[in-house]
Amino acid sequence: MKRQVIRPRRLRRTAAIRGLVRETRLSPEQLIYPMFAAAGSNRATEIEAIPGQFRWPIDGLCEEAGRAYERGVKSVLIFGIPESKDEMGSGAYDPKGVVQEAVRALKRALPDLTVMTDVCLCQYTSHGHCGVVDESGCVMNDPTLELLARTAVSHAAAGADVAAPSDMMDGRVGAIREALDESEFENVAVMSYAAKYASAFYGPFREAAESAPAFGDRKSYQMDPANQREALKEVALDIEQGADIVMVKPALAYLDVIQLVRQRFDVPVAAYNVSGEYAMVKAAAGNGWLDEKAVVLEILTAIRRAGADMIITYFAKEAADWLKKSI
Ligand code: PBG
């Protein structure tokens, strides 16, 4: 019998050799920690469907961001939970709104932290849609653009480094870029949720933000999970309009989309490891069915391998700890 000459196992023999030939690296500075700032609260409340994540009062938010920063996670993505909501989502662009106050406090406490803000109306509208709606319940595209642009400018005025529109209205990146530039925030970057799918994996987030739509669903603006070519069209449009970073969301069920976007475009690609993906791991780990640490590092590595330069993940802080210890 002829001896086997090519033996891939030679390069898997020791941890040191595996380290030499490893193709994908994961480091804490590639992680973005999504956090919820809650208005009018003075203590952190845990979010049931996203266990281990909290609705933070502003001082608690700064302390938690500090703990993440110490571990090497240097970027956060801030979501706001306002005290009240209205038809026009006015809390989103209130200069004294919860995100605006949170950004000011974060920048004071941690000047080197990269503060990204989610730009959308759904947490602030009484009907829970990502834009303004007409009498028939239709989400109106162009009237929403102006409100999104105001929201982004108010975040920039508070000190945000990156505005991240997640609404999926057509033309919002251009509207936001133009408004930022007019207000002399030309150094504030835009990370667009470019290929954002109408996904059931956002369920836990909507519980956290109390932002489930009161009627209908988001399928008339978020993408159909069946589509891949359309993601390329969305990404191309956002880049044309000035997006600095493009995002694919969710991550795990859309690794093919991440890979394709990485191959076709030359801008940094972000992937959002969303609340439902986090909740599944937490539930299984809580039951003793999965090794949480091993599974999380495998998932995050896989998202990087697919082509994401950066990953938004609720595991950011823990993953940073685990990565330090595994070196
Ligand atoms: C707001 C927004 C959502 C998420 C991020 N920004 C919810 C949605 O579109 O319904 C989801 C994040 C997650 O599930 O972790 N538009």
C-alpha cells in the first residue's frame, strides 16, 4: 500500500503550529458592544430575553462601557429606551434625548471610546415602526429621511463618532451624510445597516426596547431573508451615498451574504450577531447543553472567517476576557 505523503494533520499537531497556520484572528478591538441606555431610571434592569444584558441608567452605562474598554473592547453601539413615545418618534431627535445624554456622558467618562449610535425611529414611535406612518399604516419613506437626518445630527452634536442608521428607508445614508456635512460633522462616519433582513432573530431586542410594531411587520422595508443579490444592490446604494462601513444583519444565518459583500466591495464590513443569536446560545448554555465559551468563540471566528472586519455582539465583554485568557 502506498504511504500517504500529504498529511494535513502535521500542521495540527501542536497548539503552537496551529497558531502559526491559523487563517482567521479574532481580537477584542474588532468587537462592538451594543448597549441600552434607559431614560429616567436609576438602576440597571436585566433584560429577560437577553440574559446578562441590561437597560442601563446613564452612570451605569458609563461604568459598564469602562469595564468593556478595560478588556480591550473600544467601541460601543448605543440604543435608547425613552420614557415616552409619540407618532413622530420625537424622542429620537430630541437634543436632550436619552441617547444624546448618554453619548455626552460616555465621551466625558471615556474620551477614547468609539461611540456609535443606532439611528432609527422605532424605539421612539408609539406605533413601533422605523419611520412615520400615514393614515393607512404605510411607512412613508421620504418624510422619514428628514427625521433620521435630524437624529444623526443630534447624536453627532452630542459627540458620537459613528452614526448607524438601521431603519432601511431608501436614501437615508445620503440624507444623513448631507445633513452631517451641512452641520460641519464631516468627520462623523456612517455605518449603514445596509443589508438588514426582516428577521425573527430580533425578537429579544424588541422586548428590550419595547419596539415591536403595534400593527403589521417590517417586511415592507427590511429585506426578504430569501434574497442574496438584493443585498449587493442595497450595499452598492449605501456606498454610493457615502456609507463608510456597511453592515450585514443578522450574522449567523447570513454568512453567505457577509462573504459576498466582502468579496464585491472594498469598504469595511460589519456583521451584527443579533439578540436572537445571543439568546439561543444563552438558553442552551444555561441548560448545560453547550459550552458557552467555546461556542461563542467559534461563532465569532466564523463570522470573521466569512469576511466581517468587525462584529457587533452582546458577547463582546465576555469574549474579550476569554480571548485574553486563551493567548
Ligand atoms: C432598530 C433595530 C433593531 C435591531 C437593531 N436596531 C430591531 C428591529 O429592526 O426590529 C435588532 C438588534 C438585535 O436583535 O440584537 N431598527
